[in-house]
Amino acid sequence: MRHTIVRAAVVCVLVLGVTRAFAIPTGAVATRTGALGFANTPPKPSEAAELNCTVCHTPNGSGIPSGINDPSGSLTLLGVPHTYTPGATYLITVHLQHTWNPVPPDPLRWGFQLQAIQANTGDSAGIWQFGANVPPDSFKIVKPTGSSVYKNRRYVDQAGWTINVEHPGGPTHYGEVGPVEWHVNWQAPPGDSGKIYFFAAGNSTNGDDQCNGSGDFVFTTMDSSVASGSTAVPGGGARFLTVLDAPIPNPARGRADLGFSIEHGGVVDLSIFDLSGRRVATVLHEFRDAGRYRAEWSGRTDRGLLARNGVYFVRLTSPDHQLISEKLTLSR
């Protein structure tokens, strides 16, 4: 079996939509993963946080979607090891789920871009291995320009951004309603390279051949891994359990303090739901190392309005997909 090999250091997975230029699908642009910024030791310049797909894929005239990581979908990385064995190969699965309501008239399109970043250098490391390259797991490499601060990063993108090869079961999962997946092998660096981050972003496109103002949905997520036996344990070496504290105060007259801890690093979602199960407010949806944290709900909805008095549920979704809820009463 012939393998295409690409060296990398942090794993970033970006599921991107179809960017249209002159009505021709061009695919993902490098450096749109939303990766964290990395501070380096001079003379090597530091890398700022990357942008994401919302640079091009903007809301439609009705303001939909209202922002990144809409509650109607999610992006998940499967197979990322909590600790990696140097030289070992891991199958990384990009799982993108999104429910359109209503379903657009044009066939949907999906896509992804994958990057791996080493925390202590900000560069890519490890080896991406492409196997038989059979759709939907057909891939290509996208890289920044030579003058870019990200020039030492490499991104894995799905192949098949050509109209005559777009079909159900193809790399863009053309016309499929989802969820969709891609699978790619990543070989860990040969030695202890410290902490490696796995970033991901996803775009569920409505297939209208437009980008700006089209209303495509963008999702992001992250994960991390350290070498087995490494002292670089996420969260500074201490071990934590995934716990959600009772809100303080409760009942709350307005603001409520929310404490939690997570056992593994990754994307944490802390949100407020009403008794019908509707998401009222997203308090936190971003990457956190394993550790102990506090957040605050302002008592307002995602639209900036004061939430009505009543009973709500604070729900924590941990990076390893544990769901924990605590009841909160709002009484002004």
C-alpha cells in the first residue's frame, strides 16, 4: 500500500465548507483552524491564534447562524489518545453532526482540514499516513505561504473538490444529511515531543454555491495528548475528576457563580437550559486543560435579554462527553 507521509506536531482538524470562487469549488484555506496562539522563544516569532471559517462563511440576511458552534450541531474528534506512545499510529476520526431546519433545497456539502501542533514549538510534527485514499477518506495537503508565520504547519484536507466527482459517499459527502465522518492515521513523533494539541473546526454548507451571506454553519473543537510517561501532564500534573458544583447563590437574583473541574483537556461546554430542554445561554464553549475552573452566568440569554424567573438546568459537557447537570432557580 502506498502511503503519502506528511510531518506534523499538533493535530488540528478543521471541517470546512465549500468555498466558491468563480463557481468552482476551491476547498479549505490553510490557517483557518482556529488554533490557539503559541508563544515562542526569539528569534522564532510567536504564532497568534488562527482564524476560522467564519471569516468567509457568514450569516444570511436573517442573521442565521447567530455565531460559531450553533446548538444545532457539533464536531467531535474520536481516537485521540490521552497519552501517545512515541512512534505509534492512531486512527483519528472527525465526526461532524448538524441538523438543518429546514433542510436546504440544494444538496449539502461537508469537508474537513486536519492539522497537528506541538505545544513547545507551535509547528507541525508527527506523520500523517494516507492509505488507499478511497472516498470519503481521500485527502490532500494544504500549506501556508512561505512568508506566513505558520509556514511550518501542514494541514490535511479532503480531496474531491471538483464538481464531476461530487457524489454521495465522496470526500465532500455530497447530498448526505449527516452525520458524516472522515478517518486518517496519525503517527506520533519518534520521541517525547511534549504536549500535542488537536484542534478542529467544521462547516456544514447548504450547497448554494455561495460563501458570504450564505448561512453555512461552522463548528470547532479541540483535544490534547502527551507522551506516555511524560511529566507534561495536562493541568500541571494534578489529577482531577469531572465535577460540576452546585450554583452559587441558588436561588439567584441575577448572576450565578458556576464552578467545575474536568479530568481531561479538550473543549468544554457549560450551558443553561430551560425545563423544556431548550438552550437558553451558552456560558462557556472553548478549550480547557484538565483542571479546576469557575465561570459566571449573567442571568441573560444568548440574545442578551434577561432570562425569565423560573427553574433552569446548568449542564456541563466535558471533553470526554460526560454530561452533568445542576438545578438553578432564577428569582429576581
